Amino acid sequence: MDQSAPHHPPHPSNPLNHHHTVTPSSALLSSLHLDPFLHLSLLHLKKNLIASSPTTPHTVESLKSAMLELGLTPKIRNLAYSLSCSERDRKSTPEILQVEQARDDWRQSIYDELLSVCSERGVSIVGPDTQQNKKIRYIFDSEDLFDAIKRIPCSSNLNASLCHNYGLIKLRLSTPDHSVLRTKFSELHPCNRHYGVDEIMTGSSKFIQHRQEVGVKVLQESYVPISRQYARYGIPASLRPEIYRVCLNLPRTFGAKEGEYYKSLREKARAIKYNVVDELFEMDSQTIISNSMSFFPFVENITNVVLAFSRDSWVAQNSTYAAHESIKYEMSDGTNVSIPSSGVQPFKGFVNYIAPLSLVYEDEERIYFTFRGMYSRLWCKLNVISSDSGALIHLCKTFEDLLLAWDPALFMHLLSVNVDPLSIAFSWIHLAFTNVLETEQLLLLWDRLVGYDDLLLLPVLSAAIFTFRSETLMCTSSAQEVKDILDNNSGRRIKVIPLLQAALFRECFK
Amino acid sequence: MSKPPTSSSAPQQNKPSSASSTRVFYFRTTFRNAIYEALKRRGWKETDGDNWDLHWTEREWMSEVFDSIHLSPTQRVNHFRNQRELCRKDLMVKNLKRHKRQLQKEQNAEADAYSFWPLTYVLPGDYALFVEEYKRYPTSFWIMKPVGRAQGKGIFLFKQLKEIAKWKSDSRYNAENKDAETYVVQRYISNPYLVAGRKFDIRLYALVTSYNPLTVWLHRSGFCRFSSTRYSNDAKTMQDTTMHLTNVAIQKKSETYDSETGGKWSLRDLKLYLMSRYGVAVTDRLFYDMEMTILRCLFSVQNIMMNDKHCFELYGFDLIFDDSFKVYVIEVNASPSMSANTKEDMDLKVGLLSNAFDIVDLEGKLQGNETRVGGFDLVHKGIPIKPNSTSQYTTNLGCDIPDDIVRSTEKSVGSTTNGGTPKADDEKGKRDRSGSKVGITGRPAFGAGGRSDSRSGRKTST
């Protein structure tokens, strides 16, 4: 009922009350000048203005109204915001040597595995497949990535005692502690009403109505930071398709241009087959999606999406990180192809990132562009070997540091039964909990990932699950018992938001 | 010292001792699937003799034995004597039509709502009537279903009358022949709502503990059973039973049948899917219509069912909706399958049955004013019971199942006053009131530390 606690601004769940200003730097302005979309828009605008009133001089007002009419205002505003964000996110520190080495090794090993599978099948990576032998195996999975990261040693020039002794991540990375997380995720405080908690309580219909009304207004604004702010409190299922679209800065309407683009990708996938790569994507889809309780009706759609994705060079050019490397291949006619064009090699479970969207969007196209947006902003960080803050290694270390701080006795006990907590939590983090949570809960979690444009809640949730099960875990006497308790199936009952709130703001639950 | 987690099949040694009844309960059944599992988990013992407290019978036993034996006041059986009035395809339609006519005679507006079954005729008796109607719908497909068989056996589709000429000429199906196998012929719903191009139907569970007053508990979850092939209205595909019939027995024969998922969606998945596409209002309306369809089927047989305080029945309702979200009832099963083809399936069915046994309440743990037990919501007890008025939905169908028990403060739900004048309810007043705050399944409310895993009943004591 009372939405305003003393130390919070009034109506915190109404993002329209926040002020989002972008102070343009000179670098930003020059990026804007260079942006092709902006050029086109300005040309269009000019044409329109001249056409409407060829002789009268134009005022700022007429300019503004023309821009609004053409629907340019929100697009330019979002463009400016995105450019300013990416400027902020740009990497400023050089990579640690050991990590760079590990990344190169990892890419090399993927390359080698791929070629070895090709030779096992007796085919080249592109070209006619005349082999009868259809034997195929995954080239890597979460476990392999985990091994690659575990192996990275602590920097040798540092005092060994400063290195973390208990966790598997030896790198000395600075991770956010409890108080930093509480500030960063202050919107999750239980004094605020959230989808994932409040919509099932008594008196919820007013809350739901309010969320719905605010959500509609947020969509009218169509401004990225406002939509993101809204998403942090959870999105009603009916608004989720559109809110995600704005948060990821995707086009308002999926018109002919997007349709053509997607069709062309599917055409490319049909025209030239990548022998092992395509088969692995298809196998991933067939085995995982067909066996999924929630997504099996969409196996065809998801297969189409993943194959189209592999042909999309946009991914390679626009993802925050290049997780893997394409294989350069010279075709018989001399042209060079990158396999796959997206730069993302197939691995076991990749389709998990796509699947939940099939319950959100009706059209394959929209699933595609939303998935592409999420991959390029978020999921690529989960698949790259880099010591950057917010990427996989950092998230793993955050998990270990948090669990050690929250429940050291549990951490030690698990080590004593030969279980490294990260060995269980790794696949949760790597696959963004797609292999654990029930779909509705998963989407509520993703609402926050998209809203904060950050993956930090993945290790927070992982540590929260461990501490939640602490009492039962402390009674275990073997690694198998621990695995049984933290079995992925037991995750189907987890309620994400209360768990996150309890972990971050535990004093509210005493 | 604390014990390591026990396996899920261990009997409930950790139940709170507030349950006053410590006597042993006996069950009798020939079933060996989720029914057996659920009864064993209660700690009940099996018996072959007549000292059972609960007999989970087959319908044949009901028609052959039930009338001839004497039952003690506390014994329970899982069928009503004449359940076929609801569960046989021809009798159900007969009763629905009769009830509708009655409502029309009374000029009750409710009569208009009784349009949730497709045009149906019983053969061979109504053959002439059917042919008249058939001529009015020249482009329709029709579906023939034998009334006495299950699992989709003997069902076929046709468009031309000549396709059933052979069936008709067979002397077994002669209208004069008393032993003729009865069929229903229905106008086929050719525009079912499709998900990813595939047809599906919906299985919902309703527990009726009395027909006087009509007491109905509706389970919040259920299944959507998908056909494994993409749907098509093309006449050439009419013979393809895997496309048009969604029974699991038929689907299992399909090449693309997936035994791991069993081609089933949970009701919650359907709800999420529909909410994302159409919003809350449409989804809620649809689920509300499904609940009302179930209730209306029960209303139509309420007065002819032989009520008996020993009887309860767990029905499996099969519903379908078309592309304009109109709900139809396909059939009602008095003996819905309790076999499971996946672990999730088994868990749902064992949970369902356990909740049902909680409601039948041989152990005397209920206070009598509960409105939700496990996944079952009380939706009718003489009068309709609405969900919590502050909820955004008009029905609890498809909602999440919390862990605690919900008790109503409404007098109408309590054991002291009722909508009707039931004789059967006198006994409730004599039962022991031992309900504890912890809840009927002995689980603490969410948020308490060290919550036990609900499925396996693991609990640690320190």
C-alpha cells in the first residue's frame, strides 16, 4: 500500500519519475555524425520539411514537430543513449596476460575439435556431404568452458597469499561486495512491489492495474532507460514482448526490411551448408528442445532461428564480445567465408538462450531479433574468456566471494565433502538459469537482467540458492548428496525474486 | 543428530504429532500406478479383504458389486453408482440437452451458455435426424465415436455420407438390433486453436465429493496434449489419426512421438503463452469459461446422479477451444489415466491424488472450512465459490499452487451451514477437529529457514 519508504524517492516503480539526461561528449557527437542511420533520417527530415513548406523558413518548433511526425524523435534519442552507454562500457584496461593466453588456447581448442569432428565424419567444413556416416558429437559444452577457466593461474608476480585460496578462480579480480550490490540493486528492496512477489498476494489487483498503466505509458515514451527502469520491477506477461523490444533498442515495427533480412539469413542457411556446424546446431535444438516440457512445440522455429543466427555477420560486428572465432575458409571459387558468420560456434545447450522467447513472441522473426539483441548485449559475456568486470570469469569469482562472505561455514563444509560450489553453480551462470528455473520464473529473472543490462544477478541468485539450502547442505556427507539436493530439477520450485530479496536485504526478513 | 535426506518413497515418519488419528488405514485397489504410490505414501496398508477404508475400484466393480454389499459409514469408494450419465458420450449429451431444455422452459438466461458441445447425434437411433442436419452443413467434417471404447479406439472422421455406408449396412449396427454398438456422431471442430501449428486438447481434473449439495474441487493444473503432426484441414489428412486425435495412446504410435516429454504442456505454460500474446483479459476469460464448462456439465447430471455419502469421484475432463476461444467439452472420464510417462507427469498425478485423499479426509484432519487443499480449489458447494475478490483472475485455474492451506471465513463454506439440506454432512460435526497451523501436509510456510523439499519430504532436525 505505502509505496514510499522514507529513503526512497516517491513511486520508485514509476520510471517516468526518473530523470535521464545524457550530456553529450565530443566523442559522442562525432559518433552521432558518423552514424549512417542518422544521416538517412536527417535527409528524410529535410525532404519532408522542404516538401511541406518549400518557401517559409523553418523554426525549431516546426523541426521538432516534423521529427515527431516521422517518428524520428524516439529513435534518435535511443540512438544517442545507446552510443553514450557503449562509450561508457568501452574497455579501458588491457587484458591480463594469463587470461589472454587462456582465451587464445580456448579458441584454438574449439578450432581443433571442430576440425577433428569434420575428419571423423570424413567431410570438409563446407561442401557436399556424401558421407553415409552421420556420427557426430558436440565440440564443447559448459564443462569444457569451465575447465578452461579453472586452469587460469594466478598472476605470478603477485604475492601468493593475496590470491583466493578457497575458490576455483585464482585470478585476483575485485568483485562487488554485499553493500555494493545492495546499492546497485536497490530497486529489488522488498519495500518496493515487484512482479514475482506481489502479483499473487492479496490486494494484488490494484498493484497489477498500476503496473499495467505505467507500462503502457512507458511504451508510449519508447525510451530505452525508462523501459529498463520499468523492467527492474518485473514485467506483466502481456507487456513483456514490447518492453524487451525497447530495452534492447529494436525497431518499433517489424516491417518489410526486417522481414527481408531474416528471410535472407534463412536463405543463406539453406543455400550453403556448414557440414558439422549446422548439424551441431540442429542436434542441439532437436535434443534439448524436443525434450523440453515447455518448448517442444517450437522445435522447428527454434531450429530456424539458430541456423539463421549462424549466418548473421551483424552478430560478429556488433556483439560486445567476440566469444569465439570464425573459421576462415577459402571456397573453390576463391571467395572467403567465415564459418559461422556470426562468430559463435555451436556448443551443447546454446539453444537454451533462445527457447524461453518462444513463449513470449508469436513470430519467428521477433524471436530472432530479440534473441540476437540479447546475445549481443548479454549472452556473449557469458561465453568469452576475459577478465573484464561483468564477464563470465568475474561473475564466477563474484559467486565464490559472495558465498564465502554469506556462509563461510557452508563453503568450508562443501569443500570438506569434495565439492567446489562453483562446479555446481557454473552451468547455472553460464546458461543464465535456463536449465534450472521454471519458465515464468526464468522470464522474471531475465526481466531484471534486461532492466539492469547486467548479469550480476546470476551469481547473486546462485549464492542465494546455496544459502537457502544451507541447513540441508550442512547435513550432507558426500558429494553425491550435495548434487542431489542442488539437482537442476529441484530448481523448478524456486521463486526468484523473494530469494534475491532475502539474500540482498536479509535484515528485512528477521 | 540430524539425518541425511531420506528417499522420496519413505513413509511419512516425520509427520507432526498433532494428527490425533494414529490408527492404520487400509486401502484396496488393483491399480499399480500413481494411485498405488499416493496411497502408500500416506502410510496406508493394502488389503485384499473387506476391511478397507478406501477402495479405488474399477467401474465394473461399481456396477457389479457395489449394490450388493453393505458399507460402514466411514468407507469410501471412488465412483458414483451411475457415473456413466456423465461419462458415457451419448448419455452426457442426452443430459446436457435435457438440462438445456429445462433451463429454456424456465426462461433462465443460463440456457444460452449451454452451447459448449458440438452438434451431436446418437447412432443408430438418431440416424434420420442426423442425416437431416448433415445436409445443412455440406462442407463440415464429422467424427464418429463409439461410446463404449476408450483411448481413441474406433474413432474416425468422414465428410461424405457414403463413407459411413459400410458401417451402417453392417448388421451389427442396425437400429433394430438391441446389441448394436452405440456411436455418437459429432460435427467436427475443424478450426481448433493451434500452437506452433499443432492441435491440442486440455485435460483438467475435478473432484466431486457429493452431488447433494454439489461439492466440486477443481485442480489448478492440468495438461495440454499435443498432436505430433502439424494440423491441416485438408480432406486428405482426415485418415491421419495422429493429427486429429490427441489421445496419448494414439500419439504413442506416431513416429515423431517423444516419449521424454510425452507431447504435453502444463496448463501454466499455456497460460504464459496466451498471456504474452493476448493479455490477461482474454486468457482469464478463457480459463473461466473452462471452469464454467466443467461446472455446467456437472449441473446437468446433478439431479440424476445417485448421491451416496460413501462415494466421491475424480473426473478427467477433456476440453478443447477453437480459434475464437470458444470452449468445447469433448468428454468426461470417470477413470482418468493415472499412469505416467514422465517423471513430471508422475509427480503431478501423485500430488493430485494425495490432495484428493486429503479432501476425502478419512483421517479427519480438515476443519471443514477449507477453500483450497494443495492444488484443488473449492469452486462449488451448493453455491459457487469465487476466488479471492482481490485476485486479478476470475478463476484459479492455471495459477500457481502455493504450499499453505487456505481457509475461508465465509459461513457458507463452513460445516455448520450449507446451501442445501444434505444428510451426508451430519457426520462432519462429529469428526475430530485436529487441524494444525502447520498445514495438512506438515510443511512449514515459505520463508521459514531450512524449508524441506516438498516432493521428497526431506526434513532435517537439529
